[in-house]
Amino acid sequence: MSSPERMLARAVRMVPPRDRDRYQAEWEHDLANASSIGLSDSDVASGALRVARRLRARRLAQIMTGGYGAVAAVIAWAVV
């Protein structure tokens, strides 16, 4: 497994579980076609990691503001 493929696998693990299949298929397609759009494989993989971090941060913000219920918010704030 190459470095960009490992980075992509890590990005997929960071995405919330309900969205993993969608992003995995999309990012694998982007990685396979990177050269046709003038990007390197590592550019695509690092972009996927940036998106995954943003998605994870957005989910954490939703949890902490009560988007997943009061109990989840209280637990999240207690951990902090």
C-alpha cells in the first residue's frame, strides 16, 4: 500500500461512520484520476485528510451544542 493510499485510508477512518462509504468511493475515484486533472496522488490524499478533519470537527461541534441530544452534549462537555 502506497503512502497516498494509507493517507486516504486514514482520512476515511476519520469521517463519521454514516458518511464513510460515500467519501471512500469519492476519494478513491479522485485518487485514481489524479493525474488526469494535473494533481499528484499525495495532493489528493492530503486534501482528503483536510476534509476529514473538518468533518470530524463539525461533528464534534454538533455534539457539544446538543445536535445529537442533551445527554451526548453533557457527556462531551464533561470530558472536556
